[in-house]
Amino acid sequence: MQSLGWDVWNAVRPKEFYKGFLQRGIRPDGRKLSEYRDITLRKGSLVTTVDGSANASIGRTIALIGIQPKVIEWKEIKKGDARTVIGKHCSVQVEFPSVCHRETRSGRTSEEALLVKESLEYVLEQILEENSFCIVPEKYYWHLQIIAYCLSLDGNAIETFLLALYGALLDLQLPVVLSNTSGDLLKLDQSQPKVKLSTKKLEEWPWVVPVGVFWTSPSEHYVVLDLSEEEEKNMSSIIWIWNNQKGDKLALSKHKEGQLSEIILQEGLEAAKAHIEEVMLRFQSQK
């Protein structure tokens, strides 16, 4: 009966429902305000048609990313945006299929897919080294086709996809390409060991931490990390804090309406930094 009462109270007065939990320093699922759900990362041998793949999950949100390299000619690169790594050497496609969430046909997830795509492109621009794409200067280069799928959606999508991207790039191996002395492309040498794509170390990656702010009064608020879908709907405001392990603030994006003060931003930055340090410590040893 108590569980039924909670369900009814949450449906009728969701703000009051959450307020009662947050004032006790917990959430309805039993987590502390800064506590994350289970985080997993599996890389390699997930998709046989690509050369790099990874599956990441945070709670019930699951993302799969596959990377397929192909050789392109210099003239094809010049058609793109020559000012960016993305424009020259990468293409990103993000899919939220109907099986991942009950609201995929309502347009909600199309907006989410766009935000994920922009975030992945921003990270790729920061961590990829342009000279690592060159096969024969001004003749042949690598181009990465990056396809990201949401398998299940329950909040915190961007951070889940970012973790999957990290795993897929770790797993990615490029075949050796043979060319003659004039630089004409001959063939891929499958007999030679494949090589890794050069990227910045994980501690140099920009990392995003969505931070929820729940207002109960002008003088009382709560900062919450790793929001589930239901929590995203009930927060007064959601901010995305881009940071790295060194604590350098890269960008701050406000997602919903709400009052933000210097105190709240500082709390969010400190919480984000602590989480980033935990992520780096856990995953930077993977090679």
C-alpha cells in the first residue's frame, strides 16, 4: 500500500514527491544526490562490420557506437569544411530507433539525437590529431564513419554516448595501407598488424556532466547528478558542465529554465569535477 501511495503521490504532485525525498538527502530510487547508477563499458567484437565499437551504459540508458574507417582522396576532403577535423575526416550519425523509448515518434528523441550529435562532434574536434589521418600527403586520407545508436533511454544520454565513443576509439584499429614511391594507393595490407588512431589521452578529453537543480524555495535548492528520465522532467533546471580532469571549465549549457546563482554553479562544478576524477580513474587504464 505504501508503494501504491508513493506512485499516486508522484503522479499527482511530482514536485512535492521529490521534495520529500531530497530534503532527506536521498532520491526515490534510494541513491544519494551525487550518486551514479551502475556504469559499464564494453569494447570490441560487438559489431563485426566495423573496425571499432563499444557499448556503454549508465543505469538503463545504453549506447552503442561503431566506427568504420575508409580511404578517401584529397579532393573529397576539400569539398567539406576544411577548417575542422569533423568536416575533413569524420562523419557522425546518431540514431534513436523506436525500440529505445516509448516517445521516439513524438519528436522528443529527435532533439535528443541532435544534442548528442553536437556533443560527440565537439569532443572529436578536441581530441583527434589531424596528422594521424594522413596516408599519402595531399593524396589519400582516412575518413571515419561514426554511427551511434541508442538501445535504451532513461536519462543522461550524452554522458553515456561519450563513454561509448571513448571505448570505440580505443577499440579502433586502422589497417596498413601500401602505396608505391609515387604515392599511388595500392591496397590494404591485411597481413600487417593494424595500428591505433592517435588521440589525446582520456584525462585531456572534455567531459560533460549533466547537473540537475531542484528548487524548493528561494533559499533552498538541491544539486543532483545522473538524472533518470523522470528526474529530468522534475528538475527546476538542468545545466551541462563541460570539464576535464584538470578542472578547466570549457563550457556551460543551460538546458531548462530556472534561477542559477554563483553558489549553485560552484556546487555543480565541484560535483562534476569529483565525478570526472572518478571516471578517469576507472577507465583511463583501459587500452
